[in-house]
Amino acid sequence: MNTNEIKFSLPRRGRMVLRAVTDADEEFLLSIYAGSRADELAQATWEPGQQEAFVKWQFDLQRREY
């Protein structure tokens, strides 16, 4: 048993486990962050690669500050 996990029971026999973030989660977390900003970012015209770089920069800054 991993003592760094918190387990919850959910309705309909569901289970949820909370655990610390690992380096393996980075790409997934970045994709969630980018998706949450998609409407906002669609309002600007971006050069190729510019939007991705901006999102990564913002994601990294947010993680450092929180």
C-alpha cells in the first residue's frame, strides 16, 4: 500500500485515488491546462509554435507560484 495515496469510494462502486504529481504526469497536465485556455487563446493570431510556447510558459509560471 502506498501511504502517499488517499483513496475515496464513489457512487456506483467507483473508486478514486489521489496521489502526488510525478514527472510522468507533466504532458497530461499541460494538455488539460491548454484545453482550459483554448477559447481565450483562439482570440489571437499566433505564429507557428508561438501559442504552444506561450501556454507552456504560463503553465510553468502558474505551477511555480501555486
